[in-house]
Amino acid sequence: MIIILGGGFAGLLCALRLRQHTQVLLINASPHFEERTRLHQLAAGHRLPQLRLEESLPGQFLQGWVTAIQPVARQVEVATAEGLQTIDYQKLVIALGSHTDVSRLPGAAEHCYTLDGESARRLARDLPDRGRILVIGDGLTAVELASELAESHPGLQVSLAGAHQPGHDLSASAAGYLRATLEQMGVTVHQQRIREVQAGRADGLEFDLAVYCGGFRACPLASEAGLPVNERGQLLVDETLRCPRYPEIWGIGDAASPPVSQRMACATALPMAQLAAANLLAELEDRPLKPFRHRFLGRCFSLGRRRGLLQFVRADDSSLPFYLWGGLAAWTKEKILSGIALGSLKRAAHRAGR
């Protein structure tokens, strides 16, 4: 049996690609697929449609919290509603994703929300009608959240604080558009590195509610199992997405790091899932495995519901001097999310259900 740990974009797509051809079991803590690319909308109070994993994988889904991986015994331990279960596997796919690494900022764990699932839902419930909201981070996740909050809750005073100016890794013209848009939306930008968060204060900046949007770290299970990982806890895999030390273990999405490093993103999770499924089937049929080859095309992010920005990039993810902005970029991002990301899952589910 092929066991897949994690029901995000990577894990679910891999399971859907495999289920027609071999025995698969997807294990996930939540009964729902979580569309992580929209968590800034969820945190701002927007209702998002929910997809039940059991409906996509009838009879091939187990709701439970994976507590341990035992690579020598080829088993995983799972805490379920019925108790602790030990499940044998022939092949294991680790697709457990990542979470905000609050350990990077002292005080963040105690005093900040994050854009991880349950914390994002608590943030939406706890948002006041008025008050000072501080978003800590200078990446695109922080920008998306700050703009979403400012547009959805005009009574809030939204500030964005980070070591770099927003859009520092975009082309000059795209970064200029981004900063001008944030100013128009009423988002106050503080270019300063936040070194510690205390109750109601972060390095001199006062807040009523703070959200930390720093870097991500992979789920610790691979590291705890003694599997080879990098500094972010990602499983080290070869170009076919297998773990060289334990070739029956595969890694995809945010949980894995191939030889050519990839940023954690839906844009890399989906092609990794497709290749892993194809290579697993090829291995079962004694066919050659294919290497992971991926090139980036762009970085697309929203600035509220009506505006966005699409930065075109080179294959190595460095910015080109070309970009889309405004309503056209917002429309493009929505098409990417609904048409390419979710669409790939829906098409795979349709083919599997035939």
C-alpha cells in the first residue's frame, strides 16, 4: 500500500493521480482540504468553500494525526478518534506541508497570530471593528494579508513592518506600484526589523493585534524519524523525489527539498505531486523514473479583492522588468487559483471517479 501523509495540494493531487492504479491511503488531521493560498482571505473574515477529503477519496482517506514515522519498520503511527493505530506501508509519500516558523522571532508564539489554518480562523473571529493591526513580515504573504485586512475592514489601522520594503525582490516598477497601492489602501509601512514581540508592542510599534508572517518550516516528523533534512526541516530527496537513504520514501510539496532548491509554493507542490505519482507508477511497472524539472513563470499575489500584481520571472525565479497590475492581475490570480490549482484537483478527481 502507498501511504500519503498530508492532504494539501501536493498530497491530495498525488493520491488522486494514483488511486485508479494502485491501493492508496491518504492520512490528514483535518477532514477538509485546506486551500492555503487563500488563508489571508479566511483571516480577513471571508467565507471559503470547503472540500471534504472523504468525498474526493471515498474509502481511501483516514482522518488522524500522524505522530511518528518508523522508516526501518516501514510503519507510521496515527492518532485517530478510535485510538492510536500503527499502519504498514510499502511506499510512503511525505506531503505534510509547512507552518510559520515562530521560533525565528522571540515572543511571536505568545503574542502573534499566524496564517496557519486554525490560527487564521481565530484571527478572523477576534478581529475588532477598530484598532491597530500589525502585520510582521516583508514577503508576499504579509503583503497579501495587510492589503486584505485594510480593504475588508476599513475601520482598522493596518501597519506592515519588515526589514525590507514591500516588493524588495520585484522589479523596480512593480515594487513602486505595490508601495503606491498599499499607501492608497491606508497601510502604513515601517521598514524596520522586528527583533522581539511583547504584549501590545514590537520594537516600539504598538498594536492591539499582531500577525507574524515570517518564514516557513516543514513539519518536524521527518527530522524526528531520523530522515535526512535541511535547515528548514524539509526531507532531502533526489531528482526523482525519493529519499536516497530510504528509497521507499518520497517527499513532495513544502515538506521536501530536491537537489535544485525550490521555494515553498503551490506552483512547485503541484508539479512535484504529478511527478511523484508518475514515478511511483513507473517504479511499480519497472519503468525508468523521470527527474524533477521545473521553471518558474511568475509570482502572482492579490492586493485585496479588486487589485493584484503578477511579476513575470526568469526560470531561476529572478524578476523580469514585466508585470501585470490592478484588476487584470487580480483576475489572473483568481484564474490561476481556481483554474490551475483547484482545477487540477477537480480534473484528477473526475478522472479517478470514472
